[in-house]
Amino acid sequence: MNYLLAHYPIPTEIVRSLIEIFILATGIYLTWKLFRGTRGARVLAGFVFLLAALSLISTGLKLVVIVQLLSVSSTFLLLGLVVIFQPELRRIFAELGSRPLLGSHRQQTEVIEAVINALEQLQEAGHGALIAFEREITYDPARETGTILDAKVSDDLLATIFFPKTPLHDGGAIIVQDRIAVAAAIFPLTQAEGLQRTLGLRHRAALGLSDETDAVVVVLSEETGVISLAYNGELRRPLTTDELRSQLIAILLQNKDNEKSLVEQLAS
């Protein structure tokens, strides 16, 4: 091998081309992986297909005007993509620049236990719930549609909020650190396709909020009593209270490596 390399060196242009191909292929794969399953995935696929087909046809037929138009309009196309994929980009940048939650681990653990206890009470009573742990990205419309509480998290308060005869049981509750910031908030419904028809509005709202933000959303089905967790545009169900506790600790308290490994283990 050394003899061949010494007598037949690989041209620098070939090495540079291979590196460029590798970087482009990796970038395309990671981009598609990040956007897969989001509401903009089909738009992205259609846009890339149209742009590639138009470029190949115009280059092959030597359509000079179209080639020049594509070259000139590349900046405007990039700005259009930023506008179309604004929710996805916000979520991605939040993941890249995420930092640990404010407050001590003990405080956050107490909040998780309060949520678990409230879910057990509601599950036993046959009631549903929709609870979001807000992280880096704030969903402002929730504060406009919901009722501001700013109350300390407790299992009794959460169980009372989602009791069917209370004014706040419709919509979701948003937890910020150790406070219930908002109750009866309206979350965006997911636009993802291929979802089970049995999933109700709570599940679709949980997925929608996890699409728009980096929130962790817990759902308790009123009909079946099944616990689900929506995070990063994915819905994990059914979960026991112990599994839910483990996943919440992994996501909210531990680092990213532990989070991914534990979540993948429980989701499998």
C-alpha cells in the first residue's frame, strides 16, 4: 500500500472532491433526520425534488436563462426556507444551545414526583390530563389563551385542575421550574401524518407543542388511562408511572448522552 501511494499518489483534487461529497452527504442526512416527521418535511422534500429536477433539466438542455435565474434567486430561496421552517429551526437551535434547567436537581425531582402522584390520582379517578414542562422555548400563545396561575407545583393542585367539573380542566397546564405558570392553555395541534386514529386531541396537542418547542409533554388519556410522553415530535406510549419517571429524569435532569440512551432503551 505504501509502495502504491509513493509511486501513484492520489491527486489532491480527488481527495478534495471526496471530502466535499462526504460533507454534503452528511449535511443532507442530518438535515433530513432533524426535519423528518415535522410539518415541514413534505415541503422540504417537494422543494428539494423540484429544485434538483429544474437544475438538471436546465443544465442538460443548456437553458441559460433558467440557470441564471436559479443562481440569482438562491438568496431569496434561502430566506423563504427560513420562514417556512421557522418552528423547526427554533427547536433545533434550542437543542444545540440548550443548558441545564434553572434550579436544583432536588427541586426538579420534587416537581416530577408531584406530577407522578397527580397522574396516579387522576388515573384512579378516570380523569385525563395534559401537562407540559417548559424548557428553553416559550410558546407565547399558551399564555394568551390560558389562565395565568403562577402557583407552586403540587399533586393536589394538579389533580384539582384536571377534575372535570373545574373551569380549568380543558386545555393544558404548563410547568416552569417549580411553578404551574398557566392552566387551561391551548396547544397547537400536530400536522404530522400517519398518526393512529385513536389518538385524541390531548395527544395531538402534546405532539404539536413538542413540534413547535423543546417542551416535554405528559398526556393521561381519560378514555383508556394510558400515560404518554411527547418530546421532540415523538409520542412514547404506553408508559407506566415508573417508566415516565425515568424518562422525565433522563430528559429534565441528566445530560444529553444519558437522555438519549435511556429514552431509546425505554422506547424499544
